[in-house]
Amino acid sequence: MNTDHTNIAVGKYLVSPLAKPQGAGLYAASVSIRSGRGSATHDRVLRFSGLFDSAAAALHYATEHALGWIHERSAPACA
């Protein structure tokens, strides 16, 4: 069973973190970062290689990395 976290809307993006049990009480983290609408929807999925001791830790890690990814793309370009 996968553990979903509440989706988070950040500007034009929808962040959906996921924790997947890997056995022995460990969890893998991934996150979907969606933008656009209808046939112009783009969904970037990031899967992380580390394992976490809890679903909450995996969800937190995935969410923080997604927010960092969004922030990098939203920052004004340096001259």
C-alpha cells in the first residue's frame, strides 16, 4: 500500500508526494510535479534512491525536493 500525502498547489504546479513501503519497515519516496491543463498537462516524476525509516520522513523528503525544484525554476535569472 502506498502512502499519499495531501496534494500541494504551488503557483502553476501541483505537488503530489508518495511513500511506498519497501519491507522491513522502510519506505521509498517519490513525487509528481504537475503543470498545465488538459492535453497540455506535463507531469514530472522524481524517484529518490534513499530509503526512509517512516512514511512521514519519505513524504517530507519528497515534498522538500519538489519545492526546491519549483523554486529553482521560479527564481529570476541572474544577469
